[in-house]
Amino acid sequence: MKVMVSGLVNIETTLKIYGFPIHYYPIDYPFYGIHSDVAGVAYNLTRALSTLGDDVELVSFLGKDDEGERILKRLQSEGIAIDNIMADLNETPSSVVLYDGKGKRQVYCDLKDIQEKNISNEDGNVINCMKSCDLFIACNINFNRPLMKKAKELDKLIATDVHVISDIEDSFNSEFMNCADILFLSNEQLPCKPENFIDKLRSRYTNQIIVIGLGEQGAMLYERRDDKIYKFESVKCSAVINTVGAGDALFSGFLHYYLKGYNSVEALMRAEIFASIKIGCNGAANGFCDEKKIEEVLLNEKFAIHEIGLE
């Protein structure tokens, strides 16, 4: 299947810490504990989907600097097309991620001037690529707002992950939630039970599928077609090394299998395996497995799935 992924690509530095909250140390020497690599949600998704066998078109902005050149060389070395990568930022975005051995992480993301950029829905190259795609993944970043509208006009399936929100009327993300056919988010800052938040979302928006990632507790799925909520218990396929990028793995894994024709339950089962394997590796864009590995695990994995009633 052909997928357009539009969003952030950046340089990410990760540091493993002793635990949260962070205690003050004037200086520390975490030998081999600091890593710098290409990351960003759009890059993570592109790597994941490509590993699973999808044809991916990546759309993003980079800076005219050494970091931007580093990213372009990486993309080219991995066979990722750079036709829709625009290198006209003042600086390439960067992030710093602190994580511990228990799966907690804290992300600091410096977007530089990317939020000031825009892609016209008349941009011929990007729009022509979109026309040939089966799915448009709109990461929640400003330059995707006009592209989502164009995707709607073209009647494309739209998916977005708004990550951490606490309000269904979130001022930054409401447009993304309104446009998405498939909506993903995290439970980390929800003001109520996930099933209650889903109930609010389904009443406010028209999303056909909603998935809330629950971390080590699994995931929750809602599909408007049957108006049911399912709670998926987590699967443990590998020892946890680093959970950064786990949500991107869950999101991309689900989309891959759903596009292939699997129903939403079957797709999320496989996506949970995909994410569980991924967190056994360092780096947000590393540790992705192929379909064969997922099916091997599925043969031996017993899934606990519970239907939750709607009020």
C-alpha cells in the first residue's frame, strides 16, 4: 500500500537516567548512555511502515545546516525519497529525551521555526503524491492543516496521532481530531477513564476508529461501525529497554494491517506485538520487525480482549 507521512523529522539525543524525579548532580558520566540519531514522529512512522513493506512518501522540513544534511544523507541511504523534504528552515529541529529503566520518559522538543512554515494545497509535487496514496498520515504540526483539507477534498483516508491531550476541545489539536478518520492518542494526561474519554470524543467528532494507548496496560479501541469499545491487555514480547517511539510503533503497525484489509481488532493485536518488540531496542526509530516475526509471535501469544459497555 502507498502511504504519505507528513510531519516532523529531527535530531534526537537520548539519555538514560536513574529514575524520575530527577535528582541534582553537578556532573555525571553515563558511559555509552547518551545517543544522538535521526528521529521525529514522521521519520519513525516512515521507518516502521517501510519495514512492514509499505511504499511511503515522506513530507517534512529541515534546516540548511549540518544536521539537515545529516538527515538527508540518512534518508537517501535508507532508500527514502527526499523529493518532498524542504530544506528551508533556519535550523533543523532537535529533541532531548530522558528515560529510565521502568519505561518512563520525558521529551524536550525544540521545533525551531517549523511551526511558521506552510505547504500550499496547490503545491504540485506534494499534492500529486497525495493523489496516488491510499492513506494520508497527518502528524499534528501546523504545516499539515492545509494538507488535511486537501486530503479531505480528495476523499483520502486520514489518520493522526495527537499524542498527549486532556481536553476534547484542545485548541491546537481539535482541527486534527475533526479531520481524522483514524485517531490515536495516549492516556497519559486524560482527565477521566479512557472509555469515558472515548465516549466524549465519539459524541464530539466523527472519527471512525479511535485508539488510546495505555502504555504497559495495553490499548483501547473504539470503532463507530459497531459502536463498541474493546480493551486489549498488553503483550510482553521483549524486555523493556526504551519506550521512546512505542506509540509510533502502535500507530504505524495498526495502520499497516488495517490498510491490508484486517479488521480493527486483528490490526491492533498485531500492532501491540509490533510495539512490544520495538521497545526492546534503543532509539525511537529502531527495533522495528517485519510481518513474519509478528505472525510467529501471534501463533504463541494469547490475547486478552474485553468488551466495555458504553453509557
